[in-house]
Amino acid sequence: MTAPSERFAGVVDDVHGERLAAALLERGWARQTAEARDDLEAIRALVVELAASHLAIDPPASSRHGEFLDGLGERIAVDALNDLRLAVFRGLAARTWLRPAVFRLARRALEVLVGNELAMQRRVNLSIQMPGDDSSLLPLHADSWSGDSPYEIVLWMPLVDCARTKSLFILPRPAQERLLPAGEPGILAAARTVDELFERVEDHVQFVDVPFGDVLLFDQNLLHGNRVNREATTRWSLNCRFKGLFTPYADKKLGEFFEPITVRPMSRLGMAHRFPKVPETPPREPTP
Amino acid sequence: MSRLALRGYIGSRPLDGQRVPQHVQNLVVRDYAARHGLEYRLSAAEYVMPGSYLMLEQVLAEIEASAELQGLIAYSLFMLPPDSRRRDAIWRRLAAAGAVFHAAVEELAVAGADDVERVETILSVHGALAAAPSPSFAI
């Protein structure tokens, strides 16, 4: 009989989880198959329905949802895009099942990478990027540079196959640690604008290919963003932030931006716990 | 004739020790634009690191390169760099581009030398007060 292991279990207890954790720690992002394909299909069907409704056309058959979204550029001009985006965003926000469905796409991975007591962003973001459109760009940034907590992870969910400039780029962790070492100016010393900063990281960033059916989890402390979509079809993606419920919050506060989703029983008991009150009593006199 | 647009500019750092959520800053900027008949363009959010003005510099560069952007609407005047020489360079760049700086909270627009003098006076007093001992008015 072998002796019991002296090690605590790692953060994960299976090979897939270990791979996810290693990828996030070493490179800065992890890709996996969506854990709930039915939910992903339902989310995409809703987006198609909302877009078709806004465009006043009949929604396509489910087998053509991807093709419909990919081909948006053939249906509308760039200057009509924002109204469409807002219409779909509002429609998504009105569906109370959306956030639980988004969570189910990566629940296991989030538990491995972040924890099992989680806070989730209250509004799932939508990004649409038509080919050649330079008005919908998200310039180089790290969320934690703009008010997010360093403890947050981003779940990024493409609704169409995304590759090369149709996807997002991320500065891999080794490059970021080399170019922007903690507590030092690094390349910030020679960059006055965001564009100048991008010029200094451009050779190091990687566009992450993510087909529909997969999801991406990435460390938003790493610089990332998108460029003009030079591919032939339109990008549609959702993104949503998660963090450990009891980890520090930054400018994106609990309540206004985040909401608890998986509070465990012992935490509820702990938060409700109150000691009994010891009454103030006069000093006891010596017994005669 | 279409109106010229202005870029919003909001912050990630506290102002005078006060935190204002970014979506609230955006509401104030949008409201200012609507009330003054200005076309608002999605805000740029300054980075959280102390002393960072990368996003402000990016907006200025964008204004200089664009025929469409007429200037910017900052959430507050006090988001500008505390260094007066740096601000002076900003005023000169905006003037050269024919652009206007708006401060939504303070309801101020800087479109010329007189406006610059006005807001620089405000900023100078603000800086002096911040550096001065603060008396207690508590009874």
C-alpha cells in the first residue's frame, strides 16, 4: 500500500484543467470547446433573430446562422452598424437566460482558472466588426489599465469562425513582462500615445484564432485589442468578465458592474453570522 | 450640413479623491453634448496609472489628423495634467488644429486665449488649494 500523498491537490484535478491553467499562466490565454454547445447555439440564434428583426428581414434557417452573421457586410453600411449593435445588445440584455447560458459555456474552466465562488459582469458585451471598418476598433489596452480589477478574467465567445484580423490580438505574457516590467516604465518611456505604444508591441502580439464552438479565456492584464478586420467576413463576438467573488474590486464595482452568481453555503452562513451580544451588567458584588 | 464631432474623454483615476463610475462619466459627457447640440463620439478612457496621459495624447493626435473631429469633451477640467507647461502645449496643439476643449462637469469650453486664461486661473487656484494646509471648519 502506498503512502498518502503529502501534496495538497493542485488547483486542478484533471489533465484538461491542468492544461488550461498552464496556458493561462504561461501564455496568458486558454482556448477550449464550449462546455454547453446547446447554449451557444441558442445564444447565436437569439443574436440572429435580433439582427434580422432590426434589419426587417426573415431570419435564416438555423443551419445558415453562421453564414448570415458572416455576411452582414453585404446587408448594411458601416454607418448603420451602431444602431444594429445597440438593438442586438439591448435585446440580449433583456433575456434573463443569457448570463446563465454564457456561464455554462465555461463553468468548469472558470472554476479551474478563477474559483468556484464567482462574480459575473452584469451586461454581456457584443462586438461586431465588419470588413474594412475602422470605426469599431478597440485600441490596444489592458482592462486593468482602465479600471478593472487585476483579478478579472475575460470569457470571449465568437459567434462565427474568427481568425487573423477578424479575431482579437493579445500580447503574450512573456513579451509583456519583458516590454513592460512591473514597476518600471519599459516601453512606456518612449511612447506618448496609444498608437506609439502599439508600434512597440506590434511585432510581439498574436491574433488568436477561435472557431465558432470554442471559447477563449484570457488574462485582461495583458495588452490586447483589435485591428481593422481585413478578412472577407464580419466578426461577431460576445465577451464577459468573471472574478473571484471575494477578490479585490477596482473601479468596476460589485453591484453596478459585477453580480455574485455562485455563493457557496458556508460563505452565506459566514456573511450572516453574528455573535450573541453580551449584555452590559453591573459588577457582581461580593457574596455576603 | 452635418455637425462636427467631439471625442469623449473619461478617466479611470479618482478626481480629488472622489471616484465617479465610468458609465456615469459617460452620461455626463453625453448629456453635455446633447444640451449643446454637439455630436458625441465614443469616449476614450484614460489609463489608471498615475501620471498617464497616453489616451489624452491619443485623442489629441486623432484630432490633429482628422477633418471630422472638432475637439474633445472631457468629463472634468481637472483631468488635465497638473503640469502647466504640459497643459500649455495642449492648448497650443488644440488651437493649431482649430479644435475646442469642453469640460462637461464645469460646463466650460476652451476655444481661444481668453478661455485658456480663465481655466488656467481655475486650475492654478485648485492646485494651490490642494497644496495648502486645509483648515478644519468643524465646530
